[in-house]
Amino acid sequence: MAPIVIFGGTFDPPTRAHAELPPQAASLIGASKLLYIPAAISPHKIDEPPTDPVHRLAMLRLVVDGIEGAELCDIELHRDGPSYSIDTVRQLREQIDDAVPLRLLIGDDQAVTFHSWRDWADLIELAEPLVLPRHWSDASEFADALRTKGQWPQVDVERWLQWRLDLPCMDTCSTEARHMISEHRDTRDVLVPDVDDYIRTNELYQ
């Protein structure tokens, strides 16, 4: 059966990379559905409270509504505490037919440090990763980062290379977008127009 792609994040705000790359990834593997899942609190950003989820949901909905086969899933916003991917995937696995493969879409920088994630080995078993080029446009550079920065053994490096997708490298991040907005710089290259308008209308990140 066609897989379902899971793509999580704080989306604070969602960027053009969030809007453009996940649908391409889903298309490459013939996915039946692409789930965008906003985190309540990222385990990696506990000391940085995100923008009110009402706004993050509204912005993400503006992105998702324009993508065929994409859906907004808010299950992490209904749980207390940090949003661990393993909890989300376990919950989804209970709701989705076991015959449907789940694939967890992450950035290459997240792949390098994936062994720091909660129950990372179980997570790979439940939802095999898909890796978006974000920091390393070349596969050999990604492999070097896995070995040197991530300290992954060669057998795991080979697995990560198999999971890496041949897609454009878009390193635009939400942090950069927030800085640009706060400095009143032009954000048309990093945000889709509807999200840009929403931010300015609601005076976010000022």
C-alpha cells in the first residue's frame, strides 16, 4: 500500500521550504497522504516557547490547503509537555491500518543527531525516515557529517544515504524568517504570500 508521510515541526512560521519540499518528497515515494503535524513544544526548543498555536495552526492551514493530498494533524497540540515524535508515531500507528507504511520526513541536520531522539531505534522501526537535503546538498558531504558530527557507524551511514531524497537543498528556516520580519525586511523569498499577509495582519514577530 502507498505510504503516509509524517512531517512535524513548530512551523513558527511555516516557510516556503515547508510548503514546497514535503509535497515533492511525498510525490517521489508515491505517498497517499502527507500529514503536517505542528508541535506543542519541540523537545529541542524547550527554553524557547513557540508562538500561540492558534496562530501557528492558522498559518500552517494556509500552506496545507494549497497542497493536494496534504492534511493538517493537530494531535501533538492536545498532549501536555514536549512533543516527542515517538509518541506521535505510536498514536498514529494505532489509528492507521498496519498495512500502510509510515515514513517520517526530517531534515538532514536532524538525521545527523537522530540518535539523541527519544526511542530513536523504535521510531525508525515504526516510521522509516525520509531525509530532506537542508544543510548538505551533496550526498558525500551528508555522509561525512553523519560520520564526524553524528558519530554514526558506517552501516548506519549507508542506511541514512538510502533514506536521503534527491531534492533541492532549501536551508531557509523559521528562525531566519522571524529575524527578517522583526527587522522589517522583505520576506517574499522565504514565506508564501498568504502566510506573509497573515503575519503582517496579526503583527507577529515584531
